[in-house]
Amino acid sequence: MIRVVIADDHPLLREGLRRILEFEEGIQVVAEVGDGQGAINMARKTPFDVLLMDLNMPGVNGLEACKVIRREFPNIGVLILTVDDSDEKVFQVLQLGVAGYLLKDVIPKALVDSIRKVYAGEPILSPSVTGKLLGQLSNPNNPKDHFGLSNREMEILTYVVKGSSNKDIGLTLFISEKTVKNHLSSIFRKLEVEDRTQAALKAVKTKLVTLE
């Protein structure tokens, strides 16, 4: 059972999200809160798996709450659901190691699928957010400091930034998923990051990869 907490300051939106999720097998909404402090309080007293959270909330906003929850409860998958896709906010949040970043125009099925993927440890980005990351990688003057990454690791990192799963990367490069995972472990170590999202963000910020 995937235990979900919804954090949003709009009661009608919380109600709508709850109604969408309560009919999904294997998903349970354990609580709804109206601000970031409520999300922090809930994490401190009630075990759950995925936090579905808005960014722009009164009092303690989503960004501030995310910092606390990521520090105190790293096993909780934080899935941002917001209308804010500004470059600054996207990169601020991704730096914190959130599990996903979706915009509120996402269709219900995609939202449910995203929650399941976050629970399984897969990073989720909305198409517009992915576009921002890829746009940052299009500069032909990128420096070639590869952090000691091999050609194969650079290739895999490019697919990670595109949002490809381990299975898709393996099929594309004709290698096993286990081999992909081994390469990812090496990439994370060399980039000094903890997960795929942070690896993609560092690739963007350091202009490590050039996409044609």
C-alpha cells in the first residue's frame, strides 16, 4: 500500500486529488494538510511514503518544507505538484533531491502513474521541466570537465537527463539493467550526488553534456 499525504492550501484541490487517488488500488491518502508546516508535522508523527505537495502555500511554503523533510525523512518521496515552472524554482527544488516535479495541468492517470513511479524510486519530471533541463544542455560552448566519467557513463548520463528509465537505457545501448545500475552507481559517486535527479541537475548546472 502506497501511503500518500496531500499538502495544498486550496481545500477544493485537496478534495479533488483525494477523490482521484482513493479509487486507485494500492494507494491510500492518509492525510491532507494546508501548508508546509502541516506536512512537516505529519511526517514527524505519521509514517507515509509519498508527499504530494504544492510550492506556493502561506506560512511555511513547499520549498521550506521540502528542505526539512528531505533532511529528516529522506525515505519519503516528495512529488511537487504546482503551477510554478519558473527556472529558478525548478532548479531550487531539484537541488533538494525531490522525487518529482509536475505541473497541475497533469492528467489524473499521469499523476497516479507518477506516484507509483516515485514510490518505486524513479524520478518524475513534467515535459516542460524536462525541456528546461535539455535547453540548458544545448549550449555548444559547454566545458569538457567530465568529472572522470567514462564515455559509456557520459552516454548513460545523457539518457538520465532525458528521463529514460534503466530498462529503456539498457534496450537502447544493448546492455542489461544490472549493468546500467552499476554505471549509475559509478556516475553518482564521481558526481558526488545521491540520485538520478541530482545527477541530471548537476549535468545541467555544470554544462557537462551537450545535446545536438
